[in-house]
Amino acid sequence: MPYKVIQWATGNVGHLALEGIIRHPDLELVGLLVHSADKAGRDAGELVGLDPVGVKATNDVDEILALDADAVSYMATGDLRPAEAVEDMARVLETGKNVVSTSVVPLIYPPAADKASVERLEDACRKGNASCFTSGIDPGFANDLLPLVLTGVAQRIDVLRVMEILNYNTYMQPEVLFGTMGFGQPMDHTPLLLLPGVLTSAWGPVVQVLAAGLGVELEDVRETYERVPADETFDTAVGTVEKGTVAALRFEVQGIVGGEPRIVVEHVTRMHDDAAPEWPRPTGKGCYRVIQRGNPNLQIDLQMEGEDGDHNTGGLWLTATRVLNAIPAVCAAPPGLLSALDLPLITGRGLLRA
């Protein structure tokens, strides 16, 4: 019997997840929550360019909570409204439905996430006898599961570095790029992402879950960043970056062991391929890179590309499918908040097609 799934939200990741659920042989779409009035009442299949599937979108939360389902795929935006997203998920959990989510990224490792959020969700899990798993690509499997698998073949590990190296100029969320991240802003402007502590809040749990997987205690978690201005004005699919404004961003969140950065999450993010040419370059159009220094030295580069040929589309698909494919394991897990350390190997069972 397929798992009955509700899709909550149809944004950049959510609309791909909706298509993923409809096409998945082990999942059955039973409900769809949308936020815009023009989508309400429309068939879920039609919203993603497929044949009708007999499930009508609704913007009525109570209607969604009343449905019978095994899991809810929660993908409403959570970066700027984490408390509201946590409350949404808690209400779902209290009804006995499991939750897989990409929204509140510190929850990829609950012991390192906001204490109040964790307590609210744990209480909801107990009340509903349900489980909650947050993941994606980054934070997510590209910087927790993938590097931890690689560490399993080491004789000695000196430094573990996990990198995202991407051009974001086709990432269709201008409010995130120009507002939250500060691209196209004056060099003396401090965006939300670079306020003290924000990088650690978002990616610190990645460092912490890697440390937990390696069985080490971190002495500290530190953050650093640098930016490079545009040499010339250039246009992108999401907006214009003027000469002299921020065109590239590089940051690290460092787990300190023995007084040195030993577990590092690094992002090298550009809005133009020619920006910051001295910084690390990706393999292909963009990649996630794991570098393990020790014995032996290891490096693996993960490239992704959507069917449209774009690396950012590939990344969005991977964000959605990581949690969708985990639904059977999450439904089978004991009640509570889960991380990559709590789940068995998730494979593409049923997805190989002639």
C-alpha cells in the first residue's frame, strides 16, 4: 500500500515535491495546501503540468489537518518565519501525521537547534505518536549524510571540509539573494545572513551533526566571511548587480577541535562565473565538495543538473526528493525528532524504471 501524503506549499521546492509525490510509485497524494487564492480549488496535477489527479488544492489549514494521511511534506518558507513554521509542523504532528520538511534548516540536527522549537515539536510528537525529519541538500544530505559516509573509509581524519560551490544567478528567489544574502547591495551593507550568529544558527547544526557522527566534542563553533564586488554591472535572471556592489560571497562555519578548525562547512557563492576568480571553482556548472584530509586524503564532488540543464533546478529537486524518499523510514521510526543519524540507508526503491 502506498503512503498517503499531503503536500504543504508549492513554492520553489514545494511544486517539485508535489510533482515528485504524484509520480512516486510508493506515495499517494491525498491533500494539497496552497497559500494563494488563485491556486485554491484547482487540481493538484494541473498545477504542475500533469493530468488531473482528483485532489483539489485548498488554503484551509483545518481542512488539511482533518485529512487521513501518513505524512505531510511541509515546505512552506521558514527562513524568515521559523516560529510560525514550527507551529504549523507541531499542529500536524499532534494529529498523528508524520512530517518531512525542508523549511527550518537548523532542525536537521535537533540537539543543536533552537531549544524552544525543539521542545514544542517534541511535545507534539509525543501527543501524536509521530516523527519529524528535516533535511534537503544544504543543510541536508550533501553536508551531513554524504560526508559521514565518506568518513567511514578513513584510517585517520585530520580535517573534514564540506563545500557548496555554486553560481546562484538562476536561483529564482530575488528576496533571498538580494535581501537575505546581500547580493547587489553596497559592500558596507550587512544583510540578515551576515548578522553575528546567523551563519552559526543556520549551519552550526551541520557542524554539530558531523561532530556527533565522528564522536568528537566541539570546543567552539566560529563563523567567518568575505565578499567581493562586481567589476562591471551585469544582469541575471533574478535581477541586476551593479558595479561595485556585492557579486560573490564566501563564508565558513568552523567546528573547533584541539584549538583548530577541524570540521568546516564552507560556501563559495557567486552571481557571475567571473566573480572572485581566485576562489575555489566548481566541477561542472556547480557542485558540492567533500574534502577529507588524513589517511588517505579523499575528495568527492557531487554535480547536479535538472532536466532543464540548470544546476539550481537540480539542487531544488534534490532538496525535495531527499525528504520524499525518506517518508517510509520516517513513518517506521519511533516518535520524535530525527536526524540523518537516526534513519537507515534511504535508497531510490521503486524509482528505477524501464
